[in-house]
Amino acid sequence: MKLENLRIIVDERERKSGIPDLLKSVGLNVEMKTLPIGDYIVAPETIIERKSIRDLMASVFDGRLFDQCTRLKEHFENPIVLMEGNVDEVEEITENPLIFYGAISTVSLDFKIPIIPTPSASHTAKLLVSMCSRKNAHKGPYLKKIKKSSNLEKQQLSSLCSLPGIGEKFAVRMLEKFGTPLKVFTATTAELAKVEGLGEARAKKIKKILDTKSKLLKKSNQKTLHDL
């Protein structure tokens, strides 16, 4: 298959990486678009989220990574996270590399999204060309009508992720079941336990956190009564 017959859709924000120019230099048809999710669409159902090691860590710390994984899985059959750079950088970014490995374990095991490492932009470009050249990519990529996620949605998920044992996956399931974070917080232990995979033990821990009176509140109450 000739490269000039191959198409790839690339997010506008990837221009500065230099990768679109590398793809054009080998003859690939590059279409620059503003993508609501992902960075490269190489086939009808294959989308790639490219992250440098530093960006990957930043997205772990601010909660973006799991939100992105959720949306990638919702809209594409074959999402891939492409991890670009030297993994040794992780030790410069955080004192606890287990945070990094915990995050990529979640992506691969919970979201079931493969993670492919590349050492540099030029190797990333080679990988993208290879993916565009696959037999199942012959129809070429296409854009889907995907709404951008709102900040409100991220805030709702973040509020639920603050609960014990709740990651992005369970936060999404909770919103699917209850509709709003408030209904999650006011749900009974039995109702929480019905969330797929959550279980009674985790539901009890959540209710304990939500129902136990704060010592700070007691002090505040005592002070208010004293003032009266």
C-alpha cells in the first residue's frame, strides 16, 4: 500500500510536537482537525492519545488521564495510549514512581487500553505510519460527532473519586446509576453495594466516611452554644 494513499486525522494541538510534519515528509495525507478526544485517528475505530512522560504524570495528578480513558472507550473500539519519552524521567517528576506505575496499571487493566512506549517523536511517527498501513485501516479514519466533555462532568467525577476505593471507573458507574453526586452521597449502603463491582465492604467504608460526625463540627457546635 502506497503511503500517499493513506490518511491520518491529527489534532491541531499536535502541530508543535513536529510529528505531523514528519508524517507529511514520508508522504502520508495528514488532515489537521480540532479533536474533542484523542490526538490521532488512524483507522475507523482506532484512536491514539499521545502523551509525553511528563504530560502523562501531569494528567495523573490532575485527574485528566482517567477521564480521557473513559471517553476514549466510550467512542472508539480500539483506543491506544502512546507513551513517548524516557521512563527514567518519572523519578525526576515524582518521589514515588509507584504513582506512575499504578496509573498505567489502571489504564491497561481496568480500562483495557494498551499502552505503547516510544522513545521519541520520530519513532512515534513510524508507529503511526505502521498503524495507518494495516489492512483493517484501508477504509481510512473518519471523524465522529463527539461533544467536548464539560468541566462540570470532570468536577462531578472528581468529587466521587475523593471517596475511599473509588477511581474513575466506579465514579462513572455511580453517575450512570444515580444521576448526580448528591444522590450518591445520600444513597444507602445497600444501594451503593448494587453498583457493579463495588461490593458491600466498600459501600460500608463510603457510608462510614459520609456519616461519621466530624470532630471539627463538634468543636464548632460547642463554640456556637457557648456563645449563646
